[in-house]
Amino acid sequence: MTAPVAHRPVLVVDFGAQYAQLIARRVREAGVYSELVPHTITAQEIRDRDPLGIVLSGGPSSVYEEGAPQFDAEIFGLGIPVFGICYGFQVMARALGGEVGNTGDREYGATDATVVGGGGAILGGQPEQQNVWMSHGDAVQRAPEGFEVLARTAVTPVAAFGSAEKRMYGVQWHPEVKHSDHGQRILENFLHQVAGIAPDWNAGNVIAEQVQAIREQVGSARVISALSGGVDSAVSTALVHKAIGDQLTAVFVDHGLLRKGEREQVERDYVESTGVHLITVDAADTFLGHLAGVTDPEEKRKIIGREFIRAFEQVQRDLVAEAKAEGEPIKFLVQGTLYPDVVESGGGAGTANIKSHHNVGGLPDDLDFELIEPLRTLFKDEVRAIGRELGIPEAIVGRQPFPGPGLGIRIVGEVTRDRLETLREADAIARAELTAAGLDQEIWQCPVVLLADVRSVGVQGDGRTYGHPIVLRPVSSEDAMTADWTRVPYEVLARISNRITNQVPEVNRVVLDVTSKPPGTIEWE
């Protein structure tokens, strides 16, 4: 996504850090537009981008080891304000003449830091003692000439430094994570005070920027949109519709993997609020036919992604056949891809491929469309804000995230009609009880998983049963990159369990997943 003319970006340089995308999100929370760039970016590329500031992320490497991520040191001479975090802090120290080494002392997790020298522009006015989140084995042993030491810990004498003259600062800890006291304030001090950036980037700017970009990309061509009914596709479709109006046709594929009532919600509520022209494709037989006998989760995702595209291609052929002599060809496909999708599919600098997303790693090589992905660099909370700005109903904007492959990846084992019906009913019960308990805003999402290849002995109606277990996976998260299991009140869990085991045939046991992310992903498959 290209920054609007009125909003030059802050560039977050990714050294392969776990939290690089979170840094970009924190910058945006401060009302400043940010973009992620790889550590291989050159000084000339930086000049071309004309950023208002640069933030250097952390990373897993040692700056002095062979093969460690490098950085063009000429960038430090461009006169652009720079803020270094962890590995980025060490890269800056080393490039500017300081010393970095391994003293044998390591700091991981919560650490006490002491502000010294008044704290400078980034730490000034804050408590002298702070609890910060560390993750390092190396340390800056000597600050560069002209830089003032601003913080230390028991084992790290240079835990922060800065130069008001050069407008360069850095900290050894991770201010972007919630575990660091005053972390967001430190970032905001750099952005607003050091770099002098006004906090005026918001959802309205994103909409204006994307509307302009979409119009330029599309021209007079026609576009179809992959509308699943989830937040991401609903917002991306509405955004494109705002840009090009009737040039857009939204295609809702009922692949038979939807939750209860979702088709009706899309066809009624969403269309009424947006005015989008909608075509519904009933493709359940096709999808289930291709999924028959498939148990591997990656294969499921790729099949579902492939068949989505095939369904759109068929719609394209049908529409073109109906209107041979009029209009423009359908050249573009809209997708609700978000940044976490890209990262988990190996799209970030230095990131691993955790799993393929149907709209990222699962697309076929012979794709007939050019993609429009207006949300590709955004996080879920930003997408919701944009959706509300566009007037999408809260029932859709505020709903829990739901994967594009639907219930197909919430069935561990082969996907069949009977198993889908079992899971659909259990999911509807869990969602209804969580809503009734007023927990929708506390829970990021609650995947309900059917262990289709597992059976356990139970007793129902004075008789022995041999049914499937259902897993509840309530999680709390800000952006899906990390998550913790939600402590749902016992009485709510009891009601969910009681209703599912009494009302859903084939289920005689309900269990609770209490795993955080990491190590577990939010979805089971």
C-alpha cells in the first residue's frame, strides 16, 4: 500500500523480527502512517520513499556474525530521524562507531531498567525505574561518540542512548510489546517530539488513499470480489465499491463450509447496507467432492483456495457471455488479505511459512485475474475501524474472525456433510452462549473444532455412546500474531458443554484448549 501524498511514511525496517509487524502497528496507533520494508533496502531507495522517520526492528541474529542481516550504513547519514530497537539498536550502535559484543550475560523477559542522564527526548519525564521486556544475548558495550547513555540495567550498561543533534535514539528492550512499561509513550516521543510528526493518520485517510489507488489501478475495467461474509472480505469489497461503484460485482461462494446463518446475513444485511451487486454461487457439491478423502490440512487449504478461484473464473465466463457486446472485461479480483495472512504464509522478511492461507499461499499458478488487496498491510483492528467508517453493520464489522476455508479447517479429519452439520450446530451453540454472556468483546474469537477421527466412550440416556469430542478454543488477542486462551467463566463453559452434548448428535464430550500462541496457532489446522 502506497502512502498518501499528505502522509509520508515512517519506515519500519524488518530484520526478521518476530515483532516487526507489531512495531508498524504501534506506530499507526500513534496516528502515524507506517510501512514495513526489508533490511536490504538501500540508501537510494530510502531517499525515493522520502520517509519522515525510520524504526529499526529487533531480530534473532548477532550483528557481528557471518550471515547476519546487514543494513546500508549510508542511511544513517541522510538526516532522517532513526529509532533502533534491540537488534536494530545494536546495528545503529555498530554503524555509528559504538561497540557491540557478547559479555556472557543475557536478559530475557521482564527486566528492571534505570533511566539515567535525564532520559533524553524519549525517556524524559518517565519514572527512573521501569520494567521492560528484554530478549538479547549481545549488548551495546559502548555508545557511539556524541551519543548520551539514557538507560542501563544490572547487566547492560548501555540499555538506551540518543543524540538530540542527530535525532537518533535507541533502546535494547522491546517498547512495542505491552510488557514494557511506557513502551508506547517511548515510541510516541520519538515520532512526535524527535521526528516532529503530527498524529493525523486515521481510517479516513486509508479510505481516501485506497479509493484513489483502486481507481488508478482499475480504470474502466470490471472487477469481481471474493465475499465470504467475514470482516476482511466485507470491508475490502465495500472499499472497492466506494471507489468504482457498479464496476464491481461481489461473488459470494457458498462452499458448504459456512457457519449457521452466514449466507442469509450476507445476502440480506450486507447488501442492504452497501448496495453492492451480489451473485451467490452454490458450490457445496463441488467443494465437498474435491475434499472427499482429504485429511491433510495444507492440502485442504490449497484445494479450497483453488476452487474459490475456479468459481470466480466460472462467474467471469458467465458474465462475459451475458454481456459480450457491452462494458469492459473483468480483469480484477478483490481479496480481503490482511498483513498477518501474509506473514504466516512466509511473505515477511525473514519469516517462516507457518501455514498457507487460502488467499495467499494457496492461489493457483494459472490465476486469470490481477489481484486488488486493499487491506494487505493492515491489521484486524484497523480493518474494523475502516468498516465502521464505511457504514458496514456492526453485526458484520464486529464479528469474530472466521477463516476463509471455513469449517473445512475446523474439522480434524475428512470433511463430510454429516460432520459439517455436527460442527455447524455446535459452533452456533457456543457463539450464542458467549454472546448471551456478554463476552463477544472480550474474546478475539472462539474456534469450535470437531475431532472427526477421534471417538470416546460416553453415557447418554442410560446407554453407552461412542461419540466425537468438540474442542472450544476461546482466545484473546490484539492482532492474531500472538494470543492467549480466554478465561471464560466456568458457568458459561458448563452451559455450552451441556447444550452441545444434549442437542448435537454424535458429540458426547466437550474439551477446552488452554494453549497460547505461540506455541499453538489459533486454528487447529
